[in-house]
Amino acid sequence: MTWRPALARSVMLRHDPVRGTDLLLIPERVVVLRGHAGSVVRLCDGNSEVPEIVAALVERFPGAPVADEVPRFLSALREEGWLR
């Protein structure tokens, strides 16, 4: 996958200090991101390709199944229309 993911124009990433989690703010909807999902989405700046994002996360979270899970996660967000 050589796509450079970025948030869709109508989507904002925010941290909710009350819940202690990251949120995707979408018109008429809020998506609560669990675990390290916010860390993944923060790397989606439109400048890095998916393999570069995976490499950064492998370095940050050694031993985690990043190479398998992150591309699927990003694809799911793209299918929802939250990433472009």
C-alpha cells in the first residue's frame, strides 16, 4: 500500500482529557479511538506512506503486530471515509 493517508476534510482528531482518549470528530458523530489508535491516526499527515507509518510504529511499539494490523486499520478508516 503506497498511499499517503490524511484525515478527510470533515474529520478532526482531538484528545478528550476527561475520557483520557482520542476522538475523531465527524459531522454529526464522534468516534472514540481505543488503545493506540490515536497514535496511528496522528501519523496520517498526508506526507508519509503507509510503510513509513508502520516503520515508525514498529520502532515505537517493538513486538506489537503493527505490520499486520495498521494497514488493515487504515484501510478500514479509509472505507469509512475518515481518511483520504
